[in-house]
Amino acid sequence: MTAFLIIFIAALFAISVWQISKIVSLGKAPDPDTDTMEVANDDDNKRQGQYMLIFGIGLYVLMIACFVGYNDYFLPDAASKHGGEYDDLLLLTTIVIMIVQVLTQGLLHWFSYKYHGKKGQKALFYADNDRLEFIWTAVPVVVLAGLILWGLFSWNDLMDTNTDDDPLIVEVYAYQFAWRVRYSGSDNTLGDANVRFIEGQNTLGIDPTDKDGMDDMVGTELHLPVNRPVLFKFRSQDVLHSAYMPHFRAQMNVVPGMVTQFKFTPTVTSEDYKSTEFMTEKVRKINEIRRQKSKELVATGDVALDPYEFEYYLLCNKICGASHYNMQLKIVVESEEDYNKWLQTQTTFEKTLANAEN
């Protein structure tokens, strides 16, 4: 490793000396009889124009190939009430950006080829043009203002945390490197909590003197009833995390020392989402890859991979430490009836305290 670093540093030093020598030579008066290599001629300009045109064509061919070839990596339809509007806004923004990018970059590469430098040819230019300046200033202002206002209204709807629609209140608690969920119980009110109360089985620091917290329930899975608004409250025990639910088009930073929140309504149960055509085909392709990989593992004496089954997941979208990549929480969206049945199997904080005392 040391030898490699010495060679690398020596190469950088040689490149630096070479570049310095070129800078010094530029400061000297050119000799018209000998110093011709630094001056571009018509052939050089034409060749560079052709290179620009070829590069531009290659860029767009590669772009189209990526859209087609990586289609399987796109997210499927949103599973939340606000997700459709979010996707529409993202699609419109992408279309606008692509139109502007294709026009501006396409013209740049085409003009570089068509109007490459020729001896004795002078480029046509406008010293000023009020009409053109007004157009290229007004059009971006109007388009961007429309996109920003649409995004602002969408964001306000997502961040509207009023309880007029009787949302289910759930706390998502982050710590290195896992998630826990606290359900608000029959009163739909979370008890007070503080990290100073974390001790023994009280892993979320629920205040044992707060009556509102006695019916709270702590779990390691996030269960949600379909078509009911859910108000999420987020806390972090240690560092900055980010709660990311890609299929619901939702994300919120989880900040130590404060409570962040947002609300959305899940609209598709886990079972219904699994049976969609997109997800069925995606699972089939993943399992085909896993089968091929399992053959290689078995051949070398390793254990074969288990078949993949789709589930909603809550992920951490902030690099929070060594095991950040594995910080995920299963989400189950189910009918209201199934959700209530599952809730009845959970242990309240009051019973947890009683068991600890016994």
C-alpha cells in the first residue's frame, strides 16, 4: 500500500510539473513558424464539432436506454391517499425538466457542430434584445411558480395534523439500529415520554405517572387499518434518523430532542398490494435471481436463500451508523377488523409494569 501511494504521489507531481510548464509556455510570445500546435485550425474546429454532436446523440440514446432498461426499478403505484397527487407532481416536474433539457442540450450540441469555427467567419450575435430577455425570464418564472405552488399546497395537505377526521395516533421511535412503535390504546392518546424514563422493559421511556400512557402498547411491527388517517409522531433516542415509507410516498426526519409528525391515509392492504400485476412480476423476477444464486451457494456448501415475499417496510433514509442499511420495520396494512383483532393480542404498558413488579 505504501509503495502504491508513493507511485501515486510521484505521478501527481509529474502531472503538476507538466501543467506548470504549459502555463509558463503560454506566457511567452508565440513564434509563427514553430508554435502552431496550440492554435486550432478549421479541421480541429470541425472535428470538435463532430465530437460534440456524437456525444449529444450518445447522451440521449443512453438516457432512453436507461428509462427502458431500468423500468423495473421504478416504484409501483402509491398506496396512500396523497400518493397519487405526489406522483402526478413528480411526473409533471420530470416532463418539464426533460423538455427543457432536451431542447437546451440538443441545441447546444447541434450548434457546436453546425457553427464550428471557420477562418474568416464571424458569428451573428445580438448585443441586446428586450423581447428575448423578457421571454426567457418570464416563461421559467411562470412554470416554476406553478410547480412550487402546487408542491406547497400538497405539502400543506400532508403536514395538516388536525384531528377532525379522527386519525389513529401512532408513535414511531428510532434508535441505533431499529424501530419501535407505540400505539395509543383505547383512548387514542399517547402518554408522555422521555428518554430519562428508559429503564428495564420501559424501552421507550413512557412516563409511568401519566394515566394516558397506561393503555399504550409497544410493538416491533407497524400495523395500520386501511382507509383510516394515521397521525405519526416520531422520536429519536440517539442520532438523526429519517422515517421513509416509499410505497406510501412519505418521509420525515426523526430528530433527537424533539417530536416531528405527519399524517397520511393508507389505501391498499398488504395482501392486495402483493397481488398487483406489477408486484407479482417483480417478485417472480427476484425469486428467479435468488434461485440462481442459491445454486451457486449450495455448490460451495453455503445455505440457499429463502424465497422473497413482498412486504411494506419503513426504512431509515439517513446514514446513521454502521448498521444503517439494516434499519427497517415491517408495515402491515389490513382491514379495520383485522387491525382490532391484532391490537387485542398486544400488551398494554400498565400490564408491562405489573409484570415487571412481579
